[in-house]
Amino acid sequence: MKMIRINACALCTVLLSVLCSSKVAAKVYQDTLHQDSVKLKQIDKNIAQKISSIPKLKGTRDTVNIKLAALSPNISLQQIVKGNLAGVFVQEPNGEPGTEQSMIVQGASGLLFNKKDIYALQPAVYLNGVPLVQDNPFAFDVQKYDYNRIGPATNLLAQIDIDNIESISVVKDPYELAKLGPNAANGAIYITTKNAKGGLRDISLNSYFGFVTAPKVNTVNGVYENNFRKPFYAKYATAENYAGYASYLKDSTNTAYYGPSNWNDLYYQNTPTYSANLGITGGGDRANFRFFGSGTKNAGNADHTSLNRYNLFFGINMLPFKWLTVSSAINTARLDRFRNNSLRDRFAEQRYIPDLSSPLSPNADVYQGFLNETKKNVDNNRSTVLNGNLTLAAKINKVTLTSSLIFDYNEGIRDYFTPSTLLDGVSYISNYFGYSQRILLNNNAAYQYEINEDHQIDFELGQSFQGDTYKYNYARAYNGPNDFVKLNKVEGDALKADYLNTLAASGFYVFRYIDKERNNLMSFYGSAKYSYKKFLTVNAIIRRDGTSNGQPDSKWVTTPAFNADWDIKEQLLKNNETFNSLHLSGGWGRVLRVFLDDRFAAGPQYRSESGWYEEPTIPGYGGALGINRPYESGFIGYGIKVPTSDRTNLTLNASFFKNRLSAAVTAYNRNDNNQVIGVPVPFELGYSTHYKSGMNINNKGLELVVNGLVTAQSKSLSWTTGINFSYNQNKLKALPGGVTELILNDNKLEVGKSAGSFWLYTNQGIYNTDAEVPEGLTFNGIPVKGGDPKWVDYNGDNRIDNKDKVMTGDRLPKFVGGWNNTLSYKNFDLNFNVIFALGQKAINQYEANRYGFINAETGNSINSVKEISSWQIFDKGKNYPIYNPFSPVDAYRVDQDLFLEDASYAKLRSVTLGYDFGKAKFFKKSGSNLRRAYLYVTAMNLLTLTKFSGIDPELINYNGYYDGANLTIPRTFVLGFKLDL
């Protein structure tokens, strides 16, 4: 399949043709402006008809302030909504541009033990009614490590350009989610772009330029590392231990490790970041359009990382007949990602750990030699997205018929090569091509029946078909003929015996992987909306959804939902001057949860798993594909039901004092039932796990949104402020088979506890001598001695083992929110944004590895990798007891509360100072046609308040572990302007 390419010449042609349109057309637009405003209301309404009743009260709706968000140089949707939507927690564990990020709405519906888990927790994202399809996590099935998904692993929600967005809302109401269907089981983020509209042509030009800044670094060299280790060796080392001392630290005259530590200027940089875009809107009463194009470079401050994004958007509305509306929108983007050169990510891709006894040198001259070798690498990462819709709406008397064709397609390509000089004399190459596509056909009919002046009922019947396809081709190869051959080719002659054999064609030792999944979703629904006078509205819907990923006896599920809204102000407080509005609303709904993996539909099956412990994903040997039972991936039987999600909410919202103050408080309860989880089985059966239904997880909480106009003086200072605050409690309610606890590797699930809890030993200090150790005390069968940790023996059996581990802490915060403020004086305004997340814990794996240096270095595992950035110290670094690092109990193991830290934080995320020249007197006197000429400067990520000892509490991985390997979120300064003509 050919790549979708954005042609710069075509873009220029479109821009010139639009800009050079005749003045006669502008006169036509002006003459028909009044007609447009009437006839095009229905056109604009059709685009987002599925969530027509989401905002109940202006000022308290869960919507991003687009005007303020557009002043910050955020590249992804997650960054845009972070701290700006109640109940939405955004995880950004890596500051590298283009990396994948997470959004969790009203708590996690599943587990968070590995990277693959996070895919099943994401909300649906709708762009102009298009439910965007994301990468499928099935590619992790052929990966040894799950740090990054194979392929470009680019955040596909970086396709969103804020300057083309009209609104971003979070959908949490049970009834509205039921209308959206199974895609929205985890909630939904609904995005509407700026729409085509009639009237005089509008032109907007926006741009910014600035820098991401290098952090201040306290670098160290071998002297510091040697001094750090001395107390351990002085207290516990034997002659044999001294003989095995780290080779790179033995010679203090070795300038590679004991010379200047000046690597930071080669690794961290002040890097330019910039963007420019142009939007044009115009048309008449029968047809109007919007065009938007942009180019953005989002830069990182380390390792020469960046993301280049190119956007094109075109939307058109047509009214060929008074009763027929035709609307269409097409959006495309290209994302070119320039990735890091980290050792960990490279080794994870290569699935090979070389000798780690000599880490990277902190000396700039030596480190530059390594960088020169990395320049021989090839790492091309490109993602392309294309999505859009075509909607036909016909209104015949009181019946409205609507039909929509919706599509979304994205593809990713990664070509990767590493020379033999970086891999123990063996070159490495990998090639990836994958795509995800979604096609929908929606049809519905709406009828408005007015019983009398007080009673009205709106009926709607609908049908939807959705087809999803996911596919990837992936090959990795070793030991090419030389470092100049960077292409893995195949024998193309079908008449030869080695047809499609890469070994014969290029000499590489090749492993090939291919997978494809298709799943379909068919839905039928009927809904009714009853309105009584102006103060009571009741909505109800019933759906019948069928998924191809369900087993034969559970493919089809019927789910109902309803809500009601009572306008208290209208009925009881109509003459009250304090309340401008007062609403009470509530609802309940059930939504089908569709499996991301089609394996559960098949029941017992065979797989291609012919690997071993070190290479579990090998599909076969000698070019022959192997077929066997899924011993490694787990057994799937019959009786697996499709999960569902039940939600209940109650909202009270109001506005006071002539709408100067508005507030909304929501209580919610969410049950995600009958989920599938892998249950351990007896060893003699041969399977790693047995998948069963029956895991139930509950999330309940409160949300508060307050917006206020503190002062409002046209000729002096005015201040508007808004805060959103959310509390969530997560609890595991049930496990398959009625068991109350389940151990999954180093994690444990216990009914009544949070599904995100850690399972840890309790550390109470150190046994300084053998005499302090209780007689006969063991740790997993190993005698405890002086110098070992003092772990609590909770069951008193004189044995420290898994039975003494306790559930503690939580990977996700209990409280999240944000605080936005705007101070205005004449034509100046000052905006600042604070975000916070409170109550979460994290394991500091970075410190565990640093103190457990003996096990880390002798293990030679991927957790032993020492990046160049490890040659630094932090002001907030903690001191831990001096345990015996040579002890077989592994004193600095991560599964203990010694390394459990409070990861709560509050951040001053952005500050913007702007001036609107369009309002200035000299601009008005000049007769300029500028509607807006706004100049601003923005600073990002200025201050973090936290007790966490790592660089940044946001850099914690999804599983709650901080390994210090990810790039920092940079401090950014930009100068920009926004022109509206």
C-alpha cells in the first residue's frame, strides 16, 4: 500500500487559488449573510448531532477553553486537555516529542501492570464525529520488552492542531455515552473543528517561534561513583568481591571515566520549536467551505529528538435543496518522528543485551566518538493519517433522515539499522509497516411529535455498522554482509527455489512476523426524548450491539440507558434574582465493552509460538512456520462473556449573581463487569495462564467545576478564574471463580483493594549484626544475616516470603484537577495555568538499581543499562541504608516499600502575556480590516512542587515504576501572533 503524501505544491496551489478569489464573490457573501445564518444552522448542527445535549450549562460544561489552550505550544491532544477537563487524568511519562501518552477518564477500568494494559483504558476520541482508530496492542505479542510498541510508536493524537479546533469536550454522561455506543465504554473526548460557514471570507494566520531549553545538570564522573561504592565495600566486601570490582572504576588514571564529566552539552540542547498555519473560511447560502493547513516542529531538549507535523483540512457544507443538507470534512496529517539514541530502547528493539561492563563515558571527547558511530544508524519513523466523513441529512416535514459514511485510516513505517560497531560486531536491521483502518456507516431517522404546548416527544431510530482492520508486517535481521548494506531484501524471482527468502538475497539472519485482525460491530438503537414544559426532560435509549470479537453465545448484547434533567430555576425559582440557572440531572447507562483482541472469540485455538525463555516470540525455525498450543500466551476456553460498563451519575449545576459565578458538582459510580483476566494454572498443564471472565472493577468519585468573574472593570483590571477538581476511588470488586486474591508475577489483586495497588515487603530498617537477626529467620529459603533488610514477618512463621507482602499505595492519583486564571487590563492579558495530581505512589526503580549496583552489573539485563544521563546527581536525591549489596536476598529489590514514594505534584504549567493590537486606538483609526492582531509570549513547565525524589513525577511509567530512562518534559518559551482578517 502506498504512503499517503502531502504535496507542498498542491498546498500552495490551493492557497493561491483561494486568496486570489474575486471581490465579486465577497459581495455575494455579504448580500446573503442573513440567509446563511438561518439556513446553515441545521448544517452546523448535523456535524455533532450525536452529542447534542452534552453541555447543560454554559460555564460549567466539561470543555477546554480553546482560546487559552491555543496560546501554548502543545503538540498532542493529551497535552491540550491535561488539567483542563474534570475527571480526566493525563499521563505523559516521556518528554520526547511524539511519544505515546495516556488519558484515563473517571478512573481505570482495568489493570495497569504493563504497557499493553494502557491501550484498553483509553477513551474514544471523536473528530467531527469520526471515532479515531488507534494502534492495536496485539503487536506486543511478538515483543520481548514492552517499553515501546514496534514500529514508529508515534502518538497518533498528535495529529490535532489546536488552531483548527472549535471545541473539545469530555463525554461522561451515561446516556450520551450509550448514544455513542461500545467505542465509548471508557468515556469519550469529542472534538469539533472550526466549521465551514457562509458570509464574508475569514482568514486566520497563526504562528509561533521559540526554544525548548536544556536543563541544568549536576554532572559527575568516576570519582563520585567510586566514592559512592566505598562504604559498601568497606563494610561488606571480601577479597573475592574486591577482585570483581567494576573494571571501569579500577584505574583512576583513566580519563574516560575519571576525567572531565562534560557530556551534557552534547546531550542536552536549547532547540528551536515553531509552527505556522493558515485557515480560510467562506462561501454563500448554498455552499460554504473551510480550508486549513499547518506545519509544526515540536522539539525536545535532549538527544536531538523532535516531531515534525504537517496538517491539511478541508470542510464543505452544501444545501442543494431546502430539505437536503450535504456536509463533508477531510483531515490528513503526516507525523515524522526523530527518535532518541538511548541504549535501552535500542537493546529492546534488537532483543540483544551486549556486554555492559563498560558504560558510556561521561567525557565529551569519548562520548563524541560514540555519537559519531550512532550517525551511521538509520531510524526513519513516519506515520500518516487520513480521516473524514460525508453526511446527508434530509428533513421532510417532522422527520429527519440522516446517513453518514465515516472513515479513518492511519499507517506507520519504521526502517531501522544499527552498524556492527554498536552491536558486538553484528549489524542489525528491522523494517515495519502497519496500518489501522475503520469504516462506519450510520443511518438514523428522527421524528418530533408535539402532543400539545406542554408535552413533546422526540423519537430516533438508528443503525450503525463499523468495520476495523489492523495489520502489520515486521522483520528483524542480524549479521548482514557489511555495514554498507542497510536494506533487508528478498529474492523476487518466483521461479527460484529461494523465492521470498531473505537469507539467499542479502545474507541477513532474518526473523519475520505478520499479523492481521479484523473485527466488526453492528448496532441498532432506538431512543426517545420527552420534554415537559420548559423544566423537565427525560431521555431513554435501548441498544442491541453485536461484536465479532465475542464468542457465539455472547456476540449480541442489549444495553439500556436513560437520564433526566430538571430545571429547578424554571419551575421553583423563576423570580429568584440570586440564581440565574439551577439544574439537577442524573442518569444510568450500560455500554458493551468490545475486546481489543479477536482471540477471545475463537475459544480453544492453536498459535504460532515456537520460542524459548529468552526469545518467546519466535514463530518458527528454518523458514518454516510452527503451529502449537498457546502454552506461552495462555489458554482460552469457552464461556467467556463480553464485558459491560455500567455508569450512574448525579449532577447539580447552577449560575449565580448575573452569571458571574457558575458551579457544577457531579457524583458518579462506575462498574466495569465481567472482564477477562489470565488466571495462573498448575505447572504440569504447560500453559502460562488460563483466561477467564469475572473480574469486576468499581470507580466512584466526585467532580467539582467552578468558574467565576472575580472583577469586571472595562477600564481597569478584570479577573476570571476557573478550577476543576476530581476525586476517584478505585476498588476491585470480584475475580473469576469467586476467588478473593490472585497473584500475577510480581503483582497481586485482592478483592476490596485498589486494582492499582502495589504488592510489597514492609521495610523497617537493617540488621546491623548477625546477633540482631532472629534465630532461623529466612527470606524465601535464604538465611537472613547482618547487613540484610529488616522486613516485617506479618504471619510470624519466621519466614519472609510472599505471604508477608502487603497491598499498599496506588499507581493512580486520588485527586486531579487544574486552575486557570486570566487577568486583563485594557488590551493586555495575563493567563496562567496550574495542574495537580495528588495521592498516587511510585516505585523509584532508578534508585533501586543505583544502590543495587552489584546485582545490576552482574545480571547484565536490560534493567542494568546505564544511560549517559545517569552521570548526574539530583538535588532531591534520597539516602538509603547501607545494606549488604552482595547478599543473596537482593537487599535493594524493588518489591519493598523502601523505594515507594509519594508522587503527588502541583505544576505551574503555563504563563502567557499577550497584547491585542486589534483593540488599540491607533489600529482602529488606521481603518485596518484586522479583527484581531494578538501578540503573546508563553512559558511552559515553569515550576513543580513535589516530594518525589526523581527528576519529575510525571515521568513515572504507566505501571507506577520510575526508571529515570525517559527524557524530561522541557521548559519552553515561545513568541507568537494570531491574526484574524
